[in-house]
Amino acid sequence: MGIKTVYEDCDILVVGGGMGGTGAAYEARYWGRDLKIVIAEKANIDRSGAVAQGLYAINCYMGTQWGENNPEDHVRYARNDLMGLVREDLAFDMARHVDSAVHKFEEWGLPFMKSAETGRYLREGKWQIMIHGESFKPIVANAARNSADKIYNRIMVTHLLMDESKDNRVSGAVGFNVRTGDFHVFRAKAVIIGAGGASHIFKPRSVGEGMGRTWYAPWSSGSAYALSLQAGAKMTQMENRIVLARFKDGYGPVGAYFLHLKTYTQNAYGNEYETTWYEDTKAMVGEYIDHQPTPTCLRNHAFVKEVAAGRGPIHMVTKEAFQDPHLEEVGWENFLGMTVSQAVVWASQDIDPKYINPELTTSEPYVMGSHATCSGAWCSGPEDLSPDEYYWGYNRMMTVDGLFGAGDAIGGTAHAFSSGSFTEGRLAAKAAVKYIKDLRNEKFSVSDKQINDFKQTVYQPLENYQVGRNEIVSGTVSPSYLLPTQGLQRLEKCMDEYVGGISVNYMTNDKLLERGIELLDIMEEDFEHLGAEDLHQLQRAWELKHRLLTSQSVAQHTLFREETRWPGYYYRGDHMKLDDENWHVLTLSRRDPETGEWAMEKAPVYHIVD
Ligand SMILES: Cc1cc2nc3c(=O)[nH]c(=O)nc-3n(C[C@H](O)[C@H](O)[C@H](O)COP(=O)(O)OP(=O)(O)OC[C@H]3O[C@@H](n4cnc5c(N)ncnc54)[C@H](O)[C@@H]3O)c2cc1C
């Protein structure tokens, strides 16, 4: 093959330079002054990941210096929102360190809004503080740039390399440059994955001309999960997908509206509807409905039921708040710093929220470990906090030696958000440095065969296209290959219909899941025949393959958990109740990299905070 191979040997490889990845690079340099630290990022770290467009609020800040919250409070909050199930050791660990990360952001030039009375960060809610955050990402990228030895932008990492001298040990990664087409081989002693969450695995509400508009970043392609799964890492809570109530068509965020503008929702007939569904919800989940604040999924549940009862759409009542010129400005600015498209959609649909209450809708499901849900890799917690089952030597190390993760990549730590993901990157990097120092002079072995086999696999879609293209004279449908867009639509349709997406009102059951899993397995065979016309499509092909593996994991976990733990996120029609007796547990899976077989198990939930 006439493709150039570029080798890079380093100590720590950070895959993905988003919030977790930049935090990892920064901290790795602090502890590992003499180590070689490299970032491989598929876009450009200045504007990559979920924070690319900026944020209006940092959603996780304790404010311990002012006695506002303590880490324990945040664990209780996250546990409550997730209906009892989080990794409390990881959550506590993140919460006790997150404030220092936020202080760093300010030191590096991120403008914070401050309260005129107290001089403290301006609170939007109990956990959120408000920022002028358009440049949030370039600011943390700069810190990473000052720390890393080398940053490779435009490298789509496709696979991890495994050490051939020791079982179950990672030794780097491979990928390709999406602009030059070069094949990149990174040999590393430790790898930290910060490759973000997964959008576009379920059919989105925005299709056709709106395709690509999603709530979670459209470029979050599940790589964090797929890379870990391919290496044989255990995953946790992959069934815990998230559905969000957001402004219709633009997926604009509602947090600032609820918390700062004090807007509220009502049904199409101007009535409050959440109390209508109180008894119904109580019958499903018991006393969880009485928890304060009401878990997000249960609020979604009332929304979904109200619409299904024929009283939709649900509106956000903005007309009152927008009479105040200051709040009106905040309402618009909230989008301009974060989701410009929502302002554009409203303009295009003649919606001025001062005079019209805009519609909300519930989104398609997404999978992530840093926002309000906690899917991701099963990892070790910190030495001083974690019970035996949660601890195997190095904080945030997965069940594969030398493989660490942060942010969306790591399971069990909901409500970390931007600041918490950056913090997790720091924690993972500190542990990775210790891991490398403990290795001393141990040698790694990665054969040319392993590298060349990956090279062959990575570029196969280009080959498929070139050969198959000869069989057709025009159009896009070939008997020999499938284009990435076609494959993506097939995947989204399957996940939507069988695994609980929007068209079935988030409903699934054992039979649907079993069939869905069969169809996903067939897709895995078919995706061997993906055809990529150019490097851009080659990236799409690999993103699709990563999304498929993520989807398989979601389907397996959803089948395993025989209860409806999070109504409003999804429903198991054959087990319509929350079942604390049997399922107050974390779900774990491992996909055997050799056979593709999935092994499922339960892990205990330890409540380390009262
Ligand atoms: C719409 C939206 C609104 C949000 N609002 C807020 C908010 O108001 N406040 C808040 O605090 N948080 C908010 N968040 C959450 C926050 O953005 C995430 O929690 C955080 O970015 C997760 O960090 P991460 O490092 O896991 O992923 P990301 O920051 O998404 O970074 C992942 C990185 O990996 C790269 N990558 C992916 N795949 C590959 C691959 N195969 N090879 C190489 N590189 C790869 C990506 O390009 C990206 O740079 C919001 C997120 C979204 C999407």
C-alpha cells in the first residue's frame, strides 16, 4: 500500500483533546516533567469536542471556599438524579477537585460573571456558574498546548495497540490523518481516552435537510467506547442513555431559562401537567418521585406522557420573563454563546419568545458519561475512597492495564460536565504518570504485523469503493459497497425502532432487543463492505463503525437490566417498574475482542456518602 506511515513514540498518549483530554495533558506535565506527552485529536483542539462552540455556564462548581456546597452534597445530587445509581467514589473524587480546575480556567483568562453584591461567581443554579464562555475551548486548549510535547490535530484514532509481551496491556494507538491520509502509529506506555460521547446512534428528530443538527455534538462518534471495547475493557451503565427536553428543532438548552430566567413549562392548553402524572409515576418508581429535586428522567416521563395523551405540544413560558429587557438579553445571549442555531431557527420560524412561547420537545437518546448520565468504561477509583471491587491500583484506569479515561469515556460519574471532565482528565493523568513510573524499565512489544494488519483494515473502505465503483455507471447504490451515510441511517433506524428511540416513544422489550441485537450483528458484517470515496468519507466510515460498536453495547446492557429504572429515558415494556430489590446494581459488560461475545454481570452500588 502506498500510504506513508508516521511513527511517534511517547510515554503518554491522549486520545481526543476535548475537556478531558486537555485536562489530562495539563496535569501529565505537572507530575511527569520529563515524560513525553502527545495528543492525537481528530479535529483541532482549539475548537473540538462538545465545548467547541463555547458554553454559557460551568455546570459543576462546588464553591467550597464560600461554604456553598461540599463534595458530599454533589454525590447526593448526582445519585438522586440517576435514581440511586452512580459510582460514588468517582463522583466524590471529581467533586473534591473540581473547584481548583475552575479556578485555573479563570487564571487562564476565561471571563466569569460575578455577583455585584458578593463578588462571588454568579450562580445560575445550585451547581452552575455563569461565564462568558465563547472562548472556553481555545483557553483550555492553550493550557494543553503549553503542556504537551506534540499535538497531532486531524488524526482520527481507529484502534488501540496492544502489548504483545504482556496480556491485557495497552501500548498505543493507530489512526489516520483526515487531510493527508497518512497512517499514524503512536507507541505509548499509557493511553488516556478522552474521545467524548455518542450522538447519532439513535435516529434524530432532525432528518433530511436538518440532518446533523443534534443536541449532543454531532461529531461525538462513540470512539471513546469503541476504542475501549475493541481492547476488551469492561463497560458500565451503557443502558443509561439520556433524553433531553430542549427547544424544538434547534435543541437549544433550557437550563438558563429555568434557572436564571425562571421560565416554566405548560401544555398546549396552558396547564401545568407534571402533577397530572404524579400517581402514574409513583406506581412505577415508588418514593423516587418524591425526591427533591425531581430526577430529570421523571420530569421527562411526565412530558412524554402528556404529549402521548394528546395535550402537546409542551411550551416554555417565556413571554413573562422576556418583558424584562435584561432577561430578554440573557435569553438570547445564552444561545449566541453556545447554540447559535437555536436563535437562527427561531428567526426562521418567526418565533420571538417575547410574544410567543416556544415549543419544547424531547430529544433522541444519546450516550455519555459526563453530562447527566453515566455510561462508559468501568474504571478503578482512588485509593483512599474506593471499596475493593472498585479499586485496582490506579485512579481512572480501565480494566485494561495502562488504559485510562476521562469525561464521557468513564462510566459512573454523572454530572461532571465541562469542569468535571477536565478534572477527571487531571486525575487520570496523575495516575497514568504514577503507572509509568512504576513500570520502571519494562519493555513493550508491538509487532510490525499488528501495525500492518491495522493499516490494511483502516484503509479497506477506500479499497472497497475503488473496486466496487467500477460496477456502477451512475448514482450511489452499489451491489458491492455501502456508503457511510447509508450505513448510518440503517443503524439509527434499528436503534430507534428496537432499542427505544423517538418513534416508539422510548419503549422497548426483550423481544425487540433480541431482534435489534441480531440486526446490529448483521450490520457488523455488512459494514465490512463500507465504501469511502475520499478521506472525509473514510473518517465517516470509522465514525460509523465506532457508533455501531457503541450501539451494540447499549443494546446488550438494555437487555440485561430487566427493569425500567429511568422512565423518560427509556421503558422496558416487559418490566415497567423500577425494581430496587434485584436491580439496585451497576451493570457491567465485556466484549471478548477475539470472539465478539458479550459477558454481562452485576456490580454492587456502594453508598459511601450517607
Ligand atoms: C449541547 C451541549 C451543551 C452543554 N452544556 C454544558 C454547560 O452548559 N455547562 C457545562 O459545564 N457542560 C456542558 N456540556 C457538557 C460538556 O461539554 C461535556 O461534559 C464535556 O465536553 C465532555 O468532555 P470530554 O472530554 O469527555 O468530551 P469532549 O469535550 O467532547 O471531547 C472529545 C474529543 O475527542 C475528539 N475525538 C473524538 N473521537 C476521536 C477519535 N476517534 N480520534 C481522535 N479524537 C477523537 C473530539 O474531536 C473531541 O475533541 C454540554 C455539552 C453539550 C453537547
